[in-house]
Amino acid sequence: MRTIMYREALREAIAEEMRRDERVYILGEDIAGYGGTYAVTKGLIDEFGGERVRDTPLAEEIIIGTAIGSALAGLRPIAELMTMNFSLLASDLIINSAAKFHYMFGGQTRIPLVIRMPGGGGAQRGAQHSQFFESMFAHIPGLKVVMPATPYDAKGMLKSAIRDNDPILFVEHELLYSVKGEVPDLGEEYTVPLDRGEVKREGRDVSLITFSRMTHVCLQAAEELAKDGIEAEVVDLRSIRPIDLDLVLDSIRKTNRAVVAEEGWKYYGTGQGIAALVYEHGFDWLDAPIGHVTGRDVPMPYSKPLEKAALPSRAEVIAAVKAIVPAKRTVAAR
Amino acid sequence: MKTVVMPKMGDTMESGKILSWLKAEGDHVDKGEAIAEIETDKVNIEAQSFVDGTLRKILVPAGESVDVGTAIALVGAPDEPIEAGSPQATAPEAAPARSVAASPAGTNGVAPSAAVATAVATGNGASAPVGTDERVFVSPIARRIASENGLDVSRLTGTGPNGRIIRQDVEAALSQQMVAIPPVVSPTPSQPAPAEAATPTTPAPAAAVSVPIAEGDEVVQLSTMRRTIARRLQQSMQNAPHFYITMSVDTTRLAELRERINDYAKAQPGAAKVSYNDLIVKACAMALARMPQVNASFDGDRIVRHHHINIGVAVALDDGLIVPVITDADRRGVLDLAHESTRLVEAARTGKLTPADIQGGTFTVSNLGMFGVEEFTAVINPPESAILAVGVIEPTAVVEEGQVVVRDRMKLTLSVDHRALDGATGARFLAEVRGLIEQPMGLLV
Amino acid sequence: MALREATRGGLTRDQLLELHYQMVLVRQFEEAALEQYTLGHIGGFLHLYIGEEATGVGVVSALRPQDYVVGSYREHGYAILKGIEPRAVMAELFGKATGCSKGKGGSMHMFSAEHGVIGGQAIVGAQLAIATGMAFGIRYLHEDRVAVSVFGDGAVDEGAFHESLNVASLWKLPAIFICENNQYSMGMAVEKAWSVPSLEPRAAAYAMPYARVDGMDVLAVRDTVRAAVERAAAGEGPTLIEAMTYRFVGHSAADPSYYRTRDEVKEWSSTRDPIVLFEEKLRTDGKINDAEIAEHNEKVAQVVAEAVQFAEESPFPAPDALFEDVMVDPRGAIAWRTREGSPRD
């Protein structure tokens, strides 16, 4: 095991898969000479050359069009969109083409495509550069949407995604790129499945259902809650679609209480979708309404204190837990 | 002769109106030529003939509407006879009166002000319940546990938000009940028992048959435990199609082993004496570990295979039956298992079982051997999939190598939920248990 | 405008007759489709290619079997011309399991990987971006193919047109962009939508060769596209072709064509019918006689009738097909874990 940064884990995954399969290439804005806006692709041009590490004009629609078309022609593209905010410019091709072709053409073709992009706020990038749209894409049959939180998961899931035969949105977070974590040594091959969440911390009193950067916020909240005798279980979904609902339900059967924590907006989003699934499939196991911690229902403001207020905090997670976990536990759980 | 039908021009079109005929009967029409003008719900469009020929007959006059697919004209050769069976337009009925002026505009224009006033009046104390039908807030899991144990939640005080009864409230109530279960005896049948009156949410099971009460009959109101037994086992027999498999098992070696273990245990401080039942429980646990498909629950559209092997041991009490659970029985050594079973039986008999002691069973062993019962069938304890009924150990004449010899044997009967498991699986499982009993060293290693 | 003089450039009589046969096939197929639509056997939208046959036949006759065509929603003709059986196209229109997209695509989504028919694309402009990507894939894999996108004049107004032309030219991709300028994007006349009257300056803006061709002249279209194929295959990059054509029927089956006069339609269909024009040309040259024309019409009528019968008799997709092929991975939104052998979903 080594300790490396999230961005390095991604770079290793890309490089390893490009070495493994010549059909794998990466394209995007400023990924070659510039090294990627968040330095994920730094140095790849030196090993793989300009055809396989392809700089594109600032034209999201043709980036994704090129990726889809080349996938139809037999390649396995990785498209980097500079941020998820720009994915809207390509969303037609993602939703109307990539997600549809396999079904609409009777299973005759496949789109092995990974679209990497960071989303999320917290770096004072303002209203147009701080958004998550994962729920919009996760709404669409035909797509997979994954959002790993740790370097280990990022590398393992990106490798799985590149080898997968369906279109996948691989959503990163601008504040996760420098997060460090343990990753197996180079040469030690591993992958992480795209349809399994992971319990990142066990606990018996409440399930914190989360993903992406909020996994770390929930882990910190769980440590503080433990000081008050509340043991929170942190369930990192890792994948939004398909969602590992069994893992969520297993945890809630144990704890009977859940708080869903996400960075995006509250209404009609990922968290509400998860809560609805739990009510549908796990109602009889609940001892309290599901708590929901989210970003505020406003466009992201620039000013630092306002931005901080707009983002969900550790304190809000703790408060949401305490609102549904009874203070005294007179009956010991077995 | 070719029939021209009202064309479907657009996927939402259901009917069309002939605005005008562009051709008269007897006119020549070319393939693709417009013969009539049609009004649809969206646009006006032309109907065309798909063949060359003569417009022989117009079946729907201008001004009428017909459904798509209805024949509107016949096109054919000039001299082709029009058959009697040719499609005819539906008799042009008098146009349905679509007069918009028919209904007086005033009828739905008056607001029922009285209703509004009522709504406003109740707005003030909206949460105040009316009458005695008081709403009790219970969390889903609390309601479920209470229902499974026949507990009347209306008598509990909720400690959750809004006074909601939550899991710990139900568990606290159950653990108090477990300590002492007072049998409620009511001398007169005519008067509804208070418990009945107060528990509308948990009606007595099998209340369909009304039993005539003769003079001198005693009416015993159900205890919570009796009620639970009745409800759960009735539910089991109704929902789980049972089948039964019996095997006879040689216990000679089991007896030898038990003796040696107990000799050993005597020297260990605090060690419990190991019973035959403990060894049978251990054998079942190991067989379940080998055949995890038996350690399962049928759940509607799926089967849940349990990770833990928790074996219930039926304990008869004066006023009923309770099944405490030996958790992780497969992972316990025989002495540890015996210690736990001793504790549980003692706790059951003194009413000191906690809720934790009776939850989470995945398989049950019921032993009536001590009453001299040779063999019997047991009712599955839901949501488990099987229960083992153990009979008495008796010296039995058996034929071995052509000689009649006497061996100690007992009969084991497995009841199986056929929704979850099939006959062959049940038989393999029982054979597994038999093997472990007949070659019992396996229980120790 | 100087329409290119059509040539008989090196084509044998059999080849010329084959082009005629194909135009008749597309025409009659579309007429039959319209009839079946009016009978309620075909649902949704139905966009017919009647009047534009010379463009499709000319384009496909210039391509090789391995070349890709990414079409618009007016693509039945291309599907058949690239080699999909007419019966499989008709069955697709009927929504039958035997359709070329298993009944899941419909009129706008004909597909065959085997024949390089990469769909009708029903999002205007998408076919340019996708064909550009395919051309990138061809170049990356060093294959001898070209990727052709066929689109109407309306697609020129989409951003995808400009992003695609820029990148295809910048990277010198083996792509061919064919605008079927039938003069209306639905009901919008091209002069009301375009700021310049021709695509020539737009091609110039992306340093791309441009050719305008009479889309009613099958041989002219063929020659123009052949030149573009040679150029693309030689690694010299893409070409933009504008084929001037006209549809004799509505935008879709339900379109009453309020936006144009009957006289205009009649003028085109009576004087510029591409099949009639080609027949006259061949007749003048002595390459075809009336008996052969009649024979083609009868043979095609049989093929089309057989296609309709096949479509009628074919089964609808089984109910299970509803959930098939959503993705390569059969799991949908919820990944039930399959604990050893446990039956879930």
C-alpha cells in the first residue's frame, strides 16, 4: 500500500488501462499540453502521444460526439469535460444518443464510454462552476453514474468503468483531487465494482447514506457522534446508478434510522430518490423519518461566508442524526 | 374493388371529417391523387387513392365524421360490379347534439359557501382529534415488532418526536411483559374483557368460530403470550405449506461422546452439563453451515439467506411456550453452547428473558423426548424455513450384518416450508444432521 | 447556380439499370409505408423520402460496403440502399420483432451494424457529431472507410453542424457531410432560416471543400460523392456537399404543407421527378426501354408487397423485450446484490 492523492489515482487508472488496451484513448479540453485543468492527465501526453491524449477545441458537444462516434467505430474513449457544469452543453448527446443507442437499435451496438468530470462547490467558483447534476443523469435509463470518494475507489472504479461496455458518467469533485488515501502498490492489479456501495464505518444507531465528498464529512460527523455514545454507520454509495439498495436496506434493518447526506440541492434530487426507495422497500424497518442533509436551495454564491453557509456541514449531519436518534437507549441491541 | 378508408394521418388522430369530395362518383382517379379533403383534430389534409381507377362509390358524404379505418369510398374499374357485401358507411345518424349552449352556465358558477365555512372552522384546531378515535403515532418498525408480539401499542407512551412510539418503547414494554405474564381470567363471558376492549388493533386470531358456553365452562382470556403463539403459528400453517421428513438415527456414539464431554466438564469450573439436545442443536448448526440454503426465510418475492446461524430451542412453560435463541450456534464450542442453553432455559422459566434473547432465530429445535414422545411434527416458527422435532431415545431392535441387535435410536422429523425449500433439500439436510449425530466427533472439530 | 452536368461516367448499362431499380424501390417502399400508415399499421411519425430518391441512390452508389452512413429521421431509403432487407425495414415500421431494430426504433431509428447503417438520428444535428466521431475512430484504427452524415437544411442551423465541421477539418478526418437541401426544415423555408443563401461560405469558414449538386440527378450526386470518398480515403479530410432536392410529400405523413403552394409542389413533381428525369435520360441514350421500366416497377411492387406481408405476419416483440438491451449490463437503476444463488430480479 501507498498513500497517494485522488488525482494521482485517476491518472494511474487511465495510464494502466491505456497500456492494457490500445483502443482506450482520452480526449478533452487542455488535457495534453496543459496537463488537465485539475492536473489529472499531467504527463500522459509524453507516454501516449497526441492521438491518444487528444486536446479538443472548447466544444463540449463535439467532444462527446467524437467520443460516442468513435465508440461506435470500435474505440473505448474516455472523455474529460472540464467540469460537470459544462456537461449541459453535451447533455443532448449523452441523454439522446449514448443512453439510447443500445436499446433503440435493438441491442446491436454498444457505447463503451467514460465521461469524467468534476462537480461540486467549496472553492469559491461561483454559481456556474459549483454544481452537481448527477441526479439528472442518474434519472436516465441507459446510463451509469458513479461518484467515488477515496483514491482507492477512484482508481478501482475508473479501471472498471473503462473496461465496462456501457456509457458511464464518472463524477469527481474539485475538492477531492488532493485528498490522500491508501492505494495498492503499482503493479498490484485491482478493480472496484460499479454497482456496490461500501460501509466505510460500522455503527448500530443510524445509517448515514452518502457519496462523493460528503462521505468524508459524514465520517467526521460519525467520530463526533461517537463521543456522545451514538454509533453512526457510514454507507458510501460510490455508485448512484445502479444504486446498491441492498446495502442501504441491510444497514437500515440494523439501525432503523437513516440520514441521507449530499452536497447537491434538496428537491427532486438524488437524496430524495434514495429516501423514496427506502420508504418503498424498507418502510417496516424505520423507527423515524429519514433525515436529509443537503446544500441550500440557492444558486451557489461566490462570497466565502455565503458559500460556506450554502454547503452542508458536519454540524448539520450531527444535528440531523440527533433529531432522530433517541437520547437514551434503555434496551441494548443484540 | 379497392376500399378507401378514413386515413390515419398522425398518431393521435382517431377520427376525421370529410370536408369535401374532390372527385365525384364516376371520375377517374390516379394513384396518389387526392380524392377528398379531410379535417383532423390538427389540420386539414387530403385523402388519396392508393390505386388507379374510377371512384365508384362515395360511402361517407361531405360534412360527416367517421373513425379512422372506416371505409369512405370504393375505387375500381369503371364496369366492376359493386358487391352487396362491400363496406357501407355506418348509417349517418343525426349529428350528435354538441350544442354548447345546452347547459346553463350558471349551474357550476355558484360556490358552495357553506362548505368553505366548514373548512375554515376546522382549520383552527386541525390536529385535535374528534371523538374517541385517537391517533397513535407509531414508527413502522415499532408497529411491526408490536404486531409480531401481539402488543397493544395504544397503551404505550411514545418517547419519540411528536410522542411517536418508537422501537425502544415497544422493546421496553415487551421486556417487562416477559418478566411476568399474568393470565387474565374472566369469570363472565358476557362482559367484554378490558384487554379486548382496549386492543382494537390486535384482534384475537381465529375468532371466526363462536364457541357456545355451557354452564360451568371457564373462559380464559388470552395472555399476550398465548395470543402470540396462536397468531404466529396459525399464520405459519396458513402461509407456509409444510411438508415433513422423518429419519431414524442411531445415538449410540452420541451417548458415548456426551459421557466423555461431561466427564471432562466436571473438571472445568463453571462448565454446564451438556444435554443430548445441546448436541443435536450443535449438529443442526453445523448442518446449516454446510447447507446455507436451509438457513433462510421466504419473503414474498425473494428468499433471504441469513448470515448468522441462530437456533431457537423451544421451552415449555406452564402457561405456554417460548423459544429463546442460541446465537451463532455454529461458532460456539459445545461447552459454550451448553452454557448458553442452560442460561436461556433458566431465564425462560423465571421470566427473565430479554427481547434480545428471543430474537433473530433462523431455525428451531423442538424436543419432546423427555415426555416419551416417539415422534411428532412441529409447526415452523416463522419466518424460519424449517424446524426439527426430536423424539425419545429408545432401545430398538435393528438388523446388522444379518443379526438382530439392540441399538439406541431416536426419530427426527423435519418440518419444511415448501415455498423456500424442496423435498430433496430437506432430505439432504436431515441426512447431514444424522451423519453428524452418528459420527459425533465432527461436532467437536 | 451552375448545376453540374451529369455524366454517364463509366457506368455500364446494368449499373445504370440498377440505379433506376433502386430509385423505384425507394419510391414504392415509401408509398406503401404511407398506405400502411393511413391504415393504422404504422404509428408515430413517418417521414417520407418521395422526391429525393436520386440523392440517396447517388450517395450510396458512390460508397463502399464498409462505409458508415449516419442518417436523419428520413432514412428508410438509406437503410434499404445500404443493404438492409426491405422487409426488415417495413417490419421495423410496423414495430415488429423482426424489424431491423427489433421493433424498438421505429421509422426514425433504422440500424444495422452489419451494413454500416448507423441509425436514423431523430435529434437534428446529432448525426454530424456522431459521424465525426466515427471518422476519428476510423482514422485511429487505420481503417479504409469513410463516415457519411446525411442531414437536412435544418441541421445546418444547429450548433453541432459547426462544431463537427470545425473538428473534422482541423483533424482531417475521413468524413463526408451531405446536406439534403430540400428547401424546408419542416415548414421553415431555407431562406428564412439561413443568413447566407448557400453552404459554400460555411464550408469556406472551416477550410473545407464544398460541392453543390443537383440532388434530382442521380449520376451527378454519385460523381460528387465519389470524389469526396476518394479525398477522405486518401487522408485529405472532409467534404461538404449540398444536394439541391425537394420532397414531393409533407414533412411527415400528417403534414398538410400549408407553408408552400400546391402549384410549387406540382411544378417540382411534374417537371423534376428524379425517376422520370433519369428514365428520360436513359431512354434518350437507348439504355432503357419501356418494357424494362415496367419490369422494374412490377418487380419492386412484388418486393414491397412481400415486405408488407412479412411485416403484417411477423410477431410483435415479446413482453420480455421491454427490459432487454437497456444496457449491455442487464442491471438497471437498482443493483440487487446477488448473494450466492439468491433469486433477485
